[in-house]
Amino acid sequence: MSNQIEIRRFEAPDDTLDMKERGGINIIRMADGTTGMRAVFEPGWTWENDEKPLLGSPDSCPMRHTGYCIAGKLMVRMVDTGVEMPIAVGDFFEIPPGHDAYVAGSDRVELILFGSPEHQH
């Protein structure tokens, strides 16, 4: 573990998931492997149509997400139960694997996501 302060910016990501006109995710990795992601989803974005193909088309999102919503409203649905939960501005959230999602309404959704060193997106 370093005793150096590390600062990274989403404008200079290590990786991206480009969802063209529907948004994208900028991914940064800190020296210890901790991951930060800034996700931007435009109105009309759905996990099914816009992100699923970039992940190899699994039945549902296989990742756990911990994050904070800074704009818009995202509806998240657990695929096995059909239970839906809105995530809105100011919400700090934990989403288990096995979900899909879509932008609710006409506002852009912006999320900051955090991942432990073993997290992969």
C-alpha cells in the first residue's frame, strides 16, 4: 500500500464502454485495483439493447454495483423476481447481480459506481 495520494479523472479513463448515442461508461482503475466508473445513460437507454451486447449477451447483468446517482432516474429490475426499484438523484445504492435496467423519463441518468479491487466491468 502506497502512502501517496492518487487522483484520477473520468475525462482520462483507462477503459470505456461506448453505447454510442445512448451513453457510455468511463472506467478508471486506481493503483490498488479499486475501480471507479462514471455511467451516463441517455433517455431511451436500456440495459437489454445498449449494454447487454457489449457484455457478451448474458441473460442479465452479472455484476454487483455500488454507487451514487447524481442525475436522472434509473429503473432497475431483478430478472428472477421481476421486482423493480427506482434509483434517483441522491440515492446511494447496492444492486446485486441478476438485474437489468432502463432510463425512466426524459432526463439523462448519471451514476458514479465504485468497485473493490477484484471488481471487473
